[in-house]
Amino acid sequence: MKAASEIIYGPFSKDILAAIGAAEDIVVIGHSNPDGDCIFSQLALGRVLTALGKKVTLLNEGPFARDEIAAYGACFLTEAPSSLVAKKPLVIVVDCSTIDRPGTVIDPFKDCTIVVLDHHSSGEPFTDEKLMYIQPLSVSTTLIVDALREALGVPLDVTMASYIYKGFVTDTGFFHFISDKVAGETLRRVSALVDQGVSPYSIYDEMHDGKTLAYFKGVAALVDRVQSRHDGALLYTWQKDEDGFSGKPADDIYSQLLQVEGVRVVLFFKQNGDMVDIGMRSKNGSGIDIGSFASRLGGGGHRYAAGAKVKGGLDEIMKRTIEDLASVIMES
């Protein structure tokens, strides 16, 4: 029987390792409207590649609106300098399952060699299969970056470990979204990060402290607006443009509502002009693959955490999404 580490993090292709080895200039691109896993994957990979003597540019069009990544915006260029484009650098795209996810920053590089590192199984491939490392069993892209670091023979340092850990905890809801199937190898990797000097206590405080009382009153108002469907199996709430709410309340909403007795799915709808962002979470053991449901709406994600962006009015999108999800709930 294969070890868990072999099942989750198989070998990287010779093509990926050769492309990195031969490159002098490397651009690391993540998706627009980035989350922690995206940003910290870019930062960790940038440090790994710099340790190999590569000239590294981190590109992300932002915005860097989430509290946990706001301080890192200055580490990224939001558009590519023409001098860099002219060099035809190697491009490594992280945490993106489709070519549109990075936004316009990738457009000047579409004729370059592109490597993809990701843990989303949905989406259409946009580079040669030999240059793709897609591992849906990995709970975060940062852990894929860690596996690549090992394959490249780069020693782990505390800064790399900190970036990898931060991406891991943001994508797992601080250990919440880890299935039994991958828990052993995942936690062994995380323990190595802690052994390197990462402080889970300090990082939790760093990524959670500093919110205002007004923020929590806003979260309370969104919770007060929660509606229940299907005998409590589905809970949802929404945020309108005119609410004037500052901050990113989604994670706090999910963490609270997933504790409600009988809940199987939590939805959070956020109006954003003529678009609606739909955040989705399913309860462990619910039997609902919310990532698969999100893909029907043009989005994607994982079994327990996913999202989609849909054009239309808030009321219309909420009604249609809840109706579509009803059949999934009743069939599962």
C-alpha cells in the first residue's frame, strides 16, 4: 500500500522541473480578488525560486481587500512591465483553474511557457498537460508549493514556512475543512512548518485581531437576516451594496452558521454592482459536494468550500440558486 504522501503529492513532471531549472526570469501569477491561499502561494513560491537564484516577479491584479492579505499588496505588481514581457519569462500560475481567473495580468504572457500549480479539479486546462500539477486532494495550494520546494531541493526556512502555513489555514478555515482521507499527511506537513519556527498561536492572532466593534455589529446584522430552508438544511444570508458594510464578513458568517444544528449548506450572497458573488460551504458529512454545484454556475472550488460569480440582480440570483440547490439537498 502506498504511503499517504505518495497518494497526495506525487512526483512533479520532468517538464516542470526542467522548465524551472532552465529559466532565468520567472513570473508568478495568482488569481484576481485573491484570497490567502493564492497570495501566500505566490509569496512562498517566490522565495523558493529566489533561493535557486531566479529573478522573480510576483503579479496579481488585486484588489488586496481581505484583512489577512492587505499588508502584502506592496509585494506585487498589478501589471506587467513591457521590459519583462519582452524577455519571454517562464510563467507559473498558482491557485487558478481557468485562464480567466488571473484577470488581465496574464494576457501579455499567453505565448510564454506556462506552468500551473493548483488544487482545483474544475476548469479547462490552459497549458500543456505535462506542465500542470493539479492535486485536488491537497487542502491548499501552499502545500503543493511546499512539495515543489522539496522536489527542487530547496531547504525550508521560517519565512517560507510562515507563508505556507498562512495559506493552509486560510483555505482550511484554521483546520476545519480537512477530510479524514488526507488528515495524516496534511498534519505531518504542517508539523514540519511548526518545527521550523511557525507559531500557530501568533499567526491566528495576526490574522484575526484588529477588527472593529462596528465590523462585528455588521456581522451580527447579517446573521440576523439569515433565512432557513428545507428544515434548516440550508441557511443563507446576503449583503447589498447599500448596506455600507466594510470588511470581509464571509468567513465569520460561515464559522457561525455551520455550527447550527441540522445545517448542511450555508450560502452567502454579496451584491457587487451588476454581479453577485456567491460563497458556499457544506458541512462535513452532509453528502453535498458544493464544489460540483458551484461549477454549474460557472464557479468552482472544493467539496466543502466553493464559490461563483453570477451576473444579475441579487433577488433573482438568490431565488434561482436556492431553487437549484434544493434538488441537490433532496437527492443527497
